[in-house]
Amino acid sequence: MNGVIAGVGESPLGSVPGMNAMELQRAAALAALADAGLALSDVDGLLTTPIRVANWAMPVGMVAQGLGIRPGYLATLDVAGASGTALVHHAAMAVATGQAETVLCVAGQNQLTNVSRSATVEQYASHGWAHPEYEAPYGPLIPTLYALVAQRHMHEYGTTPEQMAEVAVAIRGHAALNPLAHKQAPITVADVLGSRMITSPLHMLDCAIVSDGAAAFVISSRTGLKKRAVKLLGQGYGFTHTYIGEHDNIATTGAVQSGRGAFAMAGVKPADIDVAELYDCFTITVIAELEDLGFCAKGEGGRFVEGGRIRLGGELPVTTHGGLLSAAHPGLAGGMFHVIEAVRQLRGEAGARQVPDAELVLAHGNGGIIGIHCTLILGKG
């Protein structure tokens, strides 16, 4: 790919009253362009995602109008939670094929202050994640469907609630070092297990938060950029099912396929990765992704996360900005923050979260109920 990630940025995160979706996206876009040393006038490509808090019939047109730009290449991308990583690949392809020179990827919304956490859970349940005939009539929420994954993983491999809780604790510890993170107060395994049961075995702190916020990054073929560029070395996609009841092995995700493709394209292996920015909508998701991406054998994910192994200073620091569990989750833009953190780790800009000598970072997105995945391998430019 000829394009590189030239700049990254985000809006204020957490509870941001007074800023609507467009204002949040504009703040993130301007931050990413400033990071790259570019201006809105340099943008000739634009990618975004749908939003859930407003009736935008033409999201990319709304964003272009709101930013005051007329890009020659533009699209609205939706591969659910995998959108954040997929945006990088689609922008890089546009640059590599000459469709654009500088593509701005921006998304986000005021999910928390516009809708609230409880209303968000109900809202997402009505968006077709459950099979309309065989699942939806029973009223499952998205956590209910992920709980099926957790229950099966526990049954097959002996994974424990304490191991899942360790994922939340480790990632909250990283968020505590991120001044922009929505939730920064440290938590313990006991706190996770003592939090309200949402759908067995998932407690409140096993589940992603709901936030306001927007994220942006710029992929460009320009030279003379302000900061060190980050290269896309490899990417892969994986798809196994639409509805969880159609999956033949609900303890295994489409990350098997996406990871295999990304590692093969980059010419590296899991042991070469210094940091893994894994999509963490639920704690069980991280455990399954660690296995399916090849960081440990299938069934060993629960044991892998023990002993501080995925914490900063451990063998494989995971989701070092605080992720969806603690830093920010404003909808489809949530996975973009994993890409932003990957870029900052490779530049050495992560501050107290910095992993020493990070050379290769994996960023992974998970969409639907573990059904669609996009894995990126990123390296220094």
C-alpha cells in the first residue's frame, strides 16, 4: 500500500454534553489533520460510518457538508464493530489506486448524552442482531448473545469468571493511564464479580461502557508529513455467521480467518507482535480473540490472561488505551480508538502507557456477535 497513517485524533470523550455528533466528528477530524500537519483543504477522500443518534440518510454526505469539503472519493462504511480497522484498509486502497491522495476517516456520536446507557442497550437490541424468527422473539439483548459465547467457552475449556474479570481489570489499569479515558478509577477482580449481573456469566464490568466521542485518522501518500508515518503491513477479514444461532462453534470467532490473512500478508507471526489492540466489547471477546489470532492455543485464553500477562509490562500488553471496556465506546467509531492507540504506540507517544521499543502492533475489530472481523498489522513508517 502506498498510503500511510499520517495523523490521528479524537474529540473529548465520556459524557460530553453540548456537542452533537457532527461537532464531535469535526473536533476529531481537525485534531487528526493537525497531527498530520494537514488542513481540511488537503482532504480529497472521506470515509465515515452510520450513526444511531440521528436520522442521517446519507452519512458521508452529512459529514462532508458539516466539514465544508467536497471530496472526490467518499463512502459510508459499515462492518459493525470491525469498521474501525476496516476504514484503514479501505482508505489505504483508495490512496494506492489513485482514487485520492489524502483520505480522512472520521466517525462518532453523542451516544451517552443523547440516548443514555440503558436506552442504548435496548436500542441496539432492536437493530437485528438476533435472528428474527428463532432468537428475537425471546428478547435477547446483545450481552445475552455474548453470554452464550462465554457459557460455551466455560463449558468447553474451563474458563472462569475470575479470568474474564482479569481482562476488565487489566484494561481498566491501562485506562487509568489515559487522561482522555471515560472510566479511569482502578477496579479489582472482586469489583467485577461484585458488579451487577447483566446476563450470566457477564457482569456490568464485563461489558463495554457507553460514551460520547468521535475518532479520526488520516491516510495519505503525501510527503513531508509532520510526524512519523505508520505503515499498514497486512490486513485480513473473517466471516463466520450473521446470527449466533447459525454458528457451528460459538466459542470460536472469525478472527481465525482474519488473523491468518493479516499475518500472512505482513510476513510475521503472533510472537512478533509487541502490542495487541484487541476489540473488547465484552471480556470474553478478548479471551477468544487471543486464542483465535494465535497468541495462545484454543482453550488457553483464560489461563493466558492470568498473572499480569496482558497488562503493561507483561508478555503481551492488550488494548493499552483502555478500550471499549473503559476508555470510550460511542458506537461504530469505538474500534477506531484501537487504531489511534496503535499509531501512538508505534510513534512512542503513548506516555505512561508506552510499551518500550514497540515495532509491530496488531489492531483488531470484531463486528456483530463474533461474526465479522478485520485484523491489521501496523509498523513504523
